[in-house]
Amino acid sequence: MAPADDRRRVARLREEMVDAVRDGRFHVWAVSSVDEGVEVLSGRPAGARGSDGAFPRDSVNAAVERTLAENVERLKALRASGSGAG
């Protein structure tokens, strides 16, 4: 994966890599954003916030946000019990 605005670097790939791309053994994707890269790697929509401030339920970003919120709650519980550091 390479930044879309850095195509000159991609154009200088070693011939061995170019051959591998041509043969379908290696892939190069030019992406313009982290979200685009997430979609390429996961095959799932990254998801953009809607007017309500929420990500689409089945999007990668919604899953990340849920996991972060769960981890915050776990940390709060640990701190409240005296088991957490900090």
C-alpha cells in the first residue's frame, strides 16, 4: 500500500516486483486516506460519521469506536477498584 500522492516512488519499483505484480503474485494499492486503506485491507466499509455523529453499525470505524469505549469502561472499573495503575 502506498500513498496515492507518492506514485513516483511506486513507479521506481524494482523490476522483480513489477514482474510479481504483473503475474498476480504481488499487489500495490494507491490509497488516499487511512479509511481507504482500511477498506482495501479488510474488505469492509470504513464508514463515515452520519449527521447523528454515529458511524454505520457494520463499519470498521464503528467497531473501533465500540472497542475503544469498552476499553475506557474497563479502565474506569479497574481504577475504581484500586487495581488499575495511574
